[in-house]
Amino acid sequence: MAQIDLATDALVGDWLSLPDVAGRLGIPAGRVKQLLRDRKLLAVTRPEGTVAVPAAFLDGHHIVKGLPGTLTLLFDCGFDELEALRWLFTADESLPGTPIAAICRHRATEVNRRAQALAF
């Protein structure tokens, strides 16, 4: 798990601990760790040493639809965890807003097109 810097920590804003993620998804903590290993979710070590997942990655009791595919695409394009996190939470005026906000608005296909363009 990557150690996050203060700037990226502030960029993301709201975070959930792994037990909080498990509670919100209604699954055991071990299953959350499996989701992280499978790269369906992304967690980092925050500056104070806690491991956390961006709160924006969850929609109620579910992982945001389209997020796992976008994460896979970013990792396949060569992004590491911190680069993927920064990209997802950095404003893109052509969307408008951030890629994660667009994914939450069910625009993952458009976000994935932009991510694929980064690889070329």
C-alpha cells in the first residue's frame, strides 16, 4: 500500500477506514482486503499512518459502479496507486469536475476514454 502525501490527502478529502468500508458494504474486513488485492478498490496509508479508502469510492452500500473497471484501466496504463488516486481526484474541465465525480454520475465510459488516451 502506497504512502500518500499531504497534497493528495487534501485533494481526496473524505476517507474511510477499512473497518468503516466493511461496515458500509456489509462484508467482513477480510473481504475488503480481497477487494484491495483484486484492485476493485484502492487504499493508501495516510500521513498519520492509517490505511484508508476514499469515501467517494462508495455509493451507499456499494462500490461506485464503473470504478473497478476504471482502476483496472489506469493500472494497465502503468499508473501506480498514487498516480491513479491523483488522476481520479484532479479536476478535468472537459468533464467537467473530477473523473471520480463523473464516474459517480454514471459517466465511466467517458472517463475510461480519457484514461485510455493517457496510455498512448
